[in-house]
Amino acid sequence: MTKKGQHVVPNGGKWSVKTAGASRASSTHKTQAEAIKAGTQRAKKEGTELYVHGRDGRIRERNSYGHDPHPPKG
Amino acid sequence: MPPPFERSVFVNCPFDPEFAPILQAICFCVANLGFRPRLAPENADNAAARLDRIIELVRGSKFGIHDLSRCKSTAANEYARMNMPFELGIDHACRRYGGGQMETKMILVLERTRYDYQKALSDISGWDIQVHGEDHQKAVRRVRDWLVDRAGAEAIGAAKVLGEYAAFQEWYWKRELATGADEDDIKEYPTNLILRAMHDWIDAGKPV
């Protein structure tokens, strides 16, 4: 079974870390940078991907911390 | 074969790249709640006139979501965008004069800031008019609430819809990467292809 990715998403004026499909945030932060830091730790622990969304809600960046058949460029 | 009238939602929104994130979030919300978003580009048969295509979508959709947030010009000498209010008028006329099931049609109007419509289209006072402030999360909440209230959609919470939107995007990125696309390709896909992928994801049982 594929592990669910971690997502850094806008949440009102703040930024949250959410597991894919979840309605509740794992954590919420004042800045996107803080949320990315928390999300990265979670993704590493879970051995999965971290998806960073823009303020518009769409994925703008992806980082893999598990077995990734399609590793991000660069 | 077109989707059934009772489950079809005509989405009358701007198609410019700046609005695409809000349009895509609205489409996801509609599709995820079990309805079929109907967009003008979906039946882009060059043989049919654009207006005829729009009328066909309006007549085939019980529900209409009309976003008027681009009707206001943003710079001097820029023309206001008139297509959205024009298509809203077609939808309203279809409900008023279409007869039969057309009388059951329902309309939601979205705008950027509260009471913008009063300055440009005060005839619609008293309609279902909601504000999204150009925020995709607010747009999802407004559309979700309206579909639950007026269309009998399952009352899935807006936060759940947004969580599933993230799950869909993750699935979509993985699928497209597996087909040989790169990340820049995926970011530039047009809304009608993303909408098709939303239906694929739902048909596959909403995998996470």
C-alpha cells in the first residue's frame, strides 16, 4: 500500500501540515517556512513525499523522502 | 452521452490563468460531491458556435455557478468582462422562460467582495450571492454549502473536501510523472484535462 504524502497547505492566513485526504491538520504554523520544516520532519519519519502547495492551493514543489520511482528534478 | 440534468452544474467562470486555481478548486468541489461540472471548453467543437455550445450546457444543467469577480476592470482603459454576466442572464432566462424542468434550475453567483454586484448588476439583489475574496478555500466553502443546501449534496465538511483535493493532486502528480511528464508539464495542464483527471480519480474510488 502506498504511503500517504504530507502536504503543506494554506489555512486561512496560516499554513498547515496535513496528511493527504485528512480534514484535520497535523500542525499549523504562522509561516510557510515553519510548516515546511515540520512537514519535512514528518515526511522523513514516514518515509514519504512532501508536497508544498502555493497560496492558490495547487502543488508547486515536491520532495521525496521514501522510495520514489520519479525523484524530483534538481 | 451528456450527464443527467439533475447532476449537472454549469460553471460560468473566467478561463484566464490567474483564475485557474479557483476554477479548478470549484470544479473539484462539485465533482467530489457527486455532481458533474460543465465548462464551455468541454464541448469545444469548432463546428458549433460558441454561444450555441454555452446554451446547450445551460439547458443541460439544473445548477449554475456564475463567477462575476472578473467583471470589474483592473486598470484604466481596460474593458470590463461581460461574458460572465451575459451567460448568467441566459441561465436566468432559461429558468424563467424555458418551461418544464428548466423551472427547477438554481443559480449561485460568486463575487470577489461583498456588494460588488450592487454597483454593476443590482437587478440580482436577493439572489444566492456569495463572496470568495479570490481565495480557493473560501470558494470551496461557498460552493459546498450551496450544493448541500440547494442540491441535496452529501454534507461532507469543507475541510474534508480540501483534504481530498490535496489527495487528488498527489495522485494526479504521481500518475502524470509515471507517464513521462515532468513537474513543469503538470503545472501547465489546462483545466479541462485536470477536470477529466478528477473524474478518473473519483471513478477509481478516490485513492490516497
